[in-house]
Amino acid sequence: MKKQLFQNYNFTFEKNDRKALLTFSKQALKQMVGQDEMYNEARIFNSIIEKLSIPTGEVKFTKDEKTRLVFNLKENVKHFQKELTKAKFIKKWLMKSALKNYNGILQKYFNE
């Protein structure tokens, strides 16, 4: 299979998926604030939040924005899967919901 030379970084997210990505991006940004070595990541996530905050229409990411968002989503899914084995009933129930949502977003929009 031949790799595409140019990729399309335009996405049309459903309302719930947009909201989940916006919440995820805001949470990731909160963890990066104040760390000098994370300045570039914080700048990228600020840009992602601005683009996702527009309620309708197509979202146009840069290659770097898409790459960072997908990488952080995948890392979050790995973390949830690891924590799911140790969690109790209520926490497990909440984490399964978030894990299912993030996996759905990765499969639907960012499947490579």
C-alpha cells in the first residue's frame, strides 16, 4: 500500500465528539500550564481549543496539532486501560464510559 503524499487535516466532528475533545484538550492544557518545557505543547493545545470552540463547521488542524492530539488521546486510553484493572465499581463504570468514548473518537476520525 502506498502512503499518501498529502493528508487531509480537516475534520467534521459530531456535537458530542467535539465536546469530548474540547474537555480533553482543556484538561490536558491545565496539566501543562506553568511548566516551561511544555510551552510548545500548551501553545498547540490552546490552538486546538480555539478551533474546537467554534460550535459548527469543519475543524482544520495543522499536522502538528493533529499529531499531538492523537498521541495524547492514545496515551490517555492506555492509562485508562491500566487503571481500569485496579479500579473499584463506580470508578470503573465512569472510566469505561470515557474509555469507550475516546476509543470511538480515535477509530472514527483518526484511524490510520
